[in-house]
Amino acid sequence: MDQEKIGKFIAKCRKENNLTQEQLGEKLGVTSKSISRWENGKTMPDLSLFKPLCKELNITLNDLMSGEKVKEKDYQEKLEENIISTIDYSNKKIENRNNFIGLIFVTFGVLISITAVAIFPSESSWGSIYSVLGAIISLIGINKFTKKLPYLRRLLCNFGYFLIFIAVLMMIDYIGVVNIKQAPRFSLIKVSGENVIYYDTPFYDVVRCNVNKTNETFKVIKNQKYDRDNIDEFCE
């Protein structure tokens, strides 16, 4: 599909029908700027406008897609070529739309996760909830990007992306525990004692000793079994 050739053909037919860009745009329900972009070969009309555009310019769909008046002897050959070109054009538009939507979802999801980590206190469950929600939203975007892949590869890409996203969140959380001395956001279990809180996370445990005192400390230890009634022993 020669976009520039089609644009020049639209301009030629419009003038032959004594129509200005404004008049043609008004008949089709688009702006004169859109008509100008078609005629300059910068964009193509939406597929839904092909038929009404041909009607206003007194041409056939075959003429429009060929960018010229098709001779009767070449009609069938051109028709087949144009059908294939139209399908390719339609598929490309769908792909570009999916990529655009995917980019929006990925960006929005990442922003939600970053905002959740930045705004909510580390011990607030809302921080972890919104972080995971951001991961899910961005995964929807990745799913849009991978639509053309075979099912298995698409599944692996989406699953891999989600795991990496969650791993990054966990890493950020771990860095916060070690360097900023804050409670882990992604603890599965939280056990409180008199002066100690034990956080059980998927990959490590955190012991918070002397809670809310000047000598408060955070200890990162390996995942292990613990006695709920004797967690104070981890601070000895």
C-alpha cells in the first residue's frame, strides 16, 4: 500500500469533484487537517471511512487502494493485491493500537507501584496491596505487547515479567530494611511480643528489637521456624 500515492490520488479526486478540504472533511465528519494529512501521505483514513470517502470522490475501493483509476483489464489483479494490502494495513493498525494501550498499562502500573512504595508507610498493608496491583496492571500491558507470540512463549514472557517485577519490589523492600531500618512491606506473618516484632517474609525474616525505643534495631535472618511465645530470644 503506497500511502503517498494514495494521498495524491485523494487530492486529485477531491479537486476533480470541486471540493475543498474543509468541504470534504465536513461530509466525512473529520477536520480539514485530517484531509490534509491524508493528501500529504502522512496518515491514512480510518478503515471505516474508506467507503464514504470513495462515495464522495466517485471512485471504487479498488481505485482508492491502488492510488489510481484501475483499468478494467487489471481490475481483478489489483483487487487481490489490495485485499492483501488492506489486511496487512488493518493488522498493523491493530498491532500499533495494542502496543499503545500496552505502553499505557505498563507505565500506569509501574507508577502505581512506585507511588505506593513512596507514599505508604512500610508497615501499612496498603503499600504492598497497591504495589502488587501495579504489577498486575503492568502485566496487562505486557500481555498486549506479546499478543503476536505463540501461546507458550507468550505465557512464559508474561509469567517471567511478573516474577521479575515482584522480585524487584522484594529487592527494594529488602534494601529498605537493611539500609533505612524500616519494617518489611511484604511480610506474610507478623508476630508481636513485649518489645519485639517478628516479620516472616517469603525469602527472609526480620526481627525488630526494642520497638519504638532509641536503641531500636532490625535484624535480618534466614527463614526459620520460631516459637510465637518466645520471639524475644532473637533479640538476646
